[in-house]
Amino acid sequence: MKRRTFLKTTAAAVAAGAIGTRARAGAKGPRVAVVRGPAAKALERAVALVGGISAFVKPGQQVLVKPNASFSAGPEVGATTSPEVVRAMVELCLTEGRAKQVIVFDHTLRPPETCFEKSGIKAACAGLEGCHLVGVEDERFFVETPVPRGQVLGKTAIAKDVLEADVLISLPTAKSHSATGVSFGLKGLMGLIWDRKTFHRDLDLNEAVADLATVIPTRLTVVDGTRALVRGGPGGPGETVRLDTIVASTDPVAADARAVTLTPWYGRKFKAGQVKHIRAAAARGLGEIDPDRWQLLEEDVS
């Protein structure tokens, strides 16, 4: 590295308030944090790098945390968000954010009780006062909502808990997907609606995912890359690799775009522009897909 480049990078790291953080100088776009290390410490540091939980959660607010919990599978499969990551996020919202309550929500594909238990999320959140696990199986708990900016999706039924929450935090796991290639925060929003079948059966799935993101505002996206299901997603079993990495951003497109580059998928490396639903979300102005425009902050913790 040339001396001038080294000095610019070091100055950017200090300005970001994180000694030891590798930072790109000059970019003015969204902050994207990539932190490697133990799950809880990596999550806390990643959130700190993009503003800290108090920037998103205010005292007395109701927070909805949306993990991947749709499958009745153990955390080692990689189809569900790591229980350590879920607990760390809930604790952060309750203690530092002083949230009134945190709802951990997913419209699961199997019985909710089974999914929360098998994934390890139930045990991880046990004893956290103010935390509630919610898996809704009844259509009456969803509200039909218009999608004014939708190109293929005109309306959809969204969970009442989502519409009533003060803050939505997306907490997906990093995994492959048989229909969309990969699945992170944007694709994970489908776990907040009632009728997912129509997305697959009647619509262009990738365009519908992007449309959905226009009516579900995500304050913070934190991608659980502690492990990645690189083949056999979304439900597994398949090939899982250990990455011990967390990606966080206020920009849902940027978060997903960075997550694409964490590891090869199906034995191949991909760029975000090759993933149709991420590209479609960027085209709708929902975030920045170009990594050269991000304030990229990278750090290792132990």
C-alpha cells in the first residue's frame, strides 16, 4: 500500500470512531459494517459502527426483530438465524435501546413452536423480560395493504405486528435459495406477509420481493453470516460454511449486496448486480448497490 493511501485509510478509521477498523476513504453513501468474530461481539460492534442501537431504538418503543425462523431445523443447518445472534440483538434493544418490548416475529412455514424450539431461538431468548416470540398462523392477524409503487404487486396482507411496531430490524441468515439464488434481508421480508404462494405462483418473484420492500420500511438490516448455507437453501440440509461474520447497514440493498460477496454460492462467486431481486430493489431507489459508494467499515473482534 502506498504511504498516501495508508494515511487516508487510517484517518478514515479514526474519523469513524473505531481504531483498528479498516475504512474506505472518500465515500459518502450508506455505512456498511462488516465485523468478523464471535457472534454476540461481532453483532454489537457492527451495530455500533453504523450508528449504535440508540440511533434506531428509542426508550419505550416497540421493536419487531425479523429473523429467519421458518424452518424446523437446528442452527447448524444454516437455514435459520443463529440463536446467539437473535439473543444479542434482543438484549441490545432492551438494555441499550431501552425498548418497551421486542417481538421476535416470523410467519413460519412449519408450526411456530416447533420452529422456534428447533432453531434454538426459544432457548436463546428464555429469561429476557420484554421479549416475545410470535409466529402467526391465522390470516385475521394480517392487514391487506396497498403497494402504491409496486410494479407487479398491487397489494398484500402484512402482519399487524409489523404495522404496529415502532421499529423493524431485519435479522436474516445468509443462505442460498432455490428460486432467488440467495436470501438475505430483502427476501426475508416475505416472512412478514400472509400469502407467499402468490409471489411464487402468480408473479415475477424477484420483482415482487422488490415491490414488497417499498411498503415495509426496515430501519436496520443485520445479516447473520456466522455460518452460510451455500447450497441446499432455503431449508437445507445442504452445504454450510462457517464465516463468523456480521454485516450491518441502514441501507437494505447495501447490506444484501455486501452479503452476496461474503462467500461463493454453489461454488461460484457472485456480484450483487447478478441477483435479480437486489438489482430490482436498487432500481426502485431503495438503496445503494454500488460498493464504491458505500462507507465500508471492516473490523475483526475477538
